[in-house]
Amino acid sequence: MNSPIVNFLSKYIELTNEEINILANQNFIQSFKKGTILLSEGKIAIECYFILKGCVSSYYLIEGNVKVTGFYTEQQPITPVSYTTKKPSKYYLECLEDCIISIGTSESNAELLRKVPRLASLGATMFEDQLANERMKYDDFIKLSPEERYQNLQKTRPDLLNRIPQYLIASYLGIKPESLSRIRKRLNK
Amino acid sequence: MNSPIVNFLSKYIELTNEEINILANQNFIQSFKKGTILLSEGKIAIECYFILKGCVSSYYLIEGNVKVTGFYTEQQPITPVSYTTKKPSKYYLECLEDCIISIGTSESNAELLRKVPRLASLGATMFEDQLANERMKYDDFIKLSPEERYQNLQKTRPDLLNRIPQYLIASYLGIKPESLSRIRKRLNK
């Protein structure tokens, strides 16, 4: 049976059996308890992540208040901005559930590329996809009303609404929890 | 003398003379008059861009109103979401000034990769950088007040404030032109 990472990569290219074996042995998979902080504000990220199970949030702490900017779930990669820029992170990454995560570092990624050079063009395609997603997320945020943002989330990521506390959903949508309750009541009528 | 594209790529890897020659001959450079629409809502983007001179904006038309989401200037690549997803674009790209732009298509990019395979890993790095930028832009938008967003723009992209009409800057910041005037007056005191 294929690992989730092999399944994910197979969306982009057909992997040979040898490549699948290399990938299956390469992964550095780790379990984390709910509440684990993977990255803190002020730290330089030396790891990037691929979520096998669970949910991770990214958020800022602004004057003691949590400001959520993203939720990452199964089959999603996380490349912290700080991992790319090599500057201290401005935000946190936290496990909202017990998680199983595959971890990459610049060393392990470089080693993987040496063994499977074809992954270089795959990397470009994956980052291009993530870039398009991030741009749509930004555009949606600035052109939609809070109610439309909620409906958009219902449509594109319905699983999040059941597994994530409402106050974090509200923070992600840029509204107060009371406003989210009102929106939900209005839409359920 | 090196072309702007070679200079841009040299930030990422040291190019050989042969690679520089291939790149210099590969580029498909075109001039566009101010006001040219490079991409329209509803069209599928078959080109990606690298700006050599000028300024391009991305915007949505919502009930007749322009909602600006980005400004791209010299040395910046533009990969339209529609180019990646192969679905109709939801937004416009328009030249705000007379522009000189290098244009890539999936065919020309594939040909370039055949000639200079090393560019594959470079592509990944470039998209990773763009992804980090886009994420910072999103995060800034949702965690900063309009005044802080303006100050952020002053700090990070001061050139934009002089070359772009104020009503487009206001749209980009998510505020009304009157509010932008007030913010500017307050900060100039």
C-alpha cells in the first residue's frame, strides 16, 4: 500500500517503484499531541511539514489576542514563511488535534533531491499550486463580506466547520464569535 | 551586459555563459501601451509574465467597482492563478503604465527547461519565495489596521505611492479614497 506522501506526489507525476521506495524510507514521521506548538513567534523555522493526520493552525498573537490566518489538514504541506526567508517567524503553528506529520529540513530535502532529481520540477509545480491557493485565499478575503467568506468556507472546506472550535473559525473569518453565531443562524433559516 | 532576467535569475544561481546565452535568446519580450488588458475575467491565462519595465495591476470588477489586489513592477514575476489552475480567470491584469514584459507560455517554459534543466530547482525556489511573499501580504492585510497597512506600504514599496493613482492605492488598502486622504494628512503632521 502506498503512503499518503506517495499518493500526494502521484497527483503530480507517476513515480517508479524505486522512487516510491526511496520516498517511503525517506520520510521522517512524528506524532504530536494536541496543543503542541510546532513553531513560535521569534524562532527561525528549520522544518517544513506535510500533514498525514490532524489539523494545524497558523496564528498571530497580537496584544494577547489570537488572530488565525490558516488551517492545515490531511494531505496539505506547510512551508513556514520563516523557513523560506530564514528570518524569525512572526506567527505560531499549533496542533489543534493530535497530529501525525512528516517533517522535512533543508538537509533532508536536498538529500531527497539528490536521490530523486525529478522531484525538482515537481517541487516547482507544488509551490506553484500553493501560490495559486494562497492568492485565491487573499483575494477572497478582501472581496467577500464576512457572510460570503463563511459560505465560501462551507463550500470549499466543509470539514473545518465540524472539527475546529467556533471562536477560531470566527478569528479566521475576521469577525467576532457573536457575529459568526448570527451568520450561522441566518443561513440555517 | 546582462539582461534584467539574467540578473533576476542570478539572485538564485550562478549561471554559466552558455546558460546566459540561451536565456537571452529565449525571452519573448513585448511592449504594451498603458491601459492594455493582459488578462480578462472569464479568459483562461496561457501566459505568465516577468516585468522588465512598467507596472501591472490585478483587480476584480465587482458590480462595476474595481477592487485592486496587487501591483507588480520591475523584476517581478506574475503567474496568474488561471495559468496554474487552467480555469477561467476571475480577475483582470492591466498595464497601469507603458510596459516592457517578458512572456512565457507552458510550451516556452518546457523548452527552456529542456535546454537548462538546472532551472527546475530554481523554479521551485522562485515559487517558494513568491509563496512566502503572498502569505505575508495576506497576513498583513488581516492583522493590520488601514493606517498600518498604508505605513507598511510606505516602508516596503515606497515607489508605488508615487507612481500609482491614489484611488487605486485606496482600493488596494481596502479603504475609501477619502479615508486614504485623511490617513496621509494625519501621518504628514
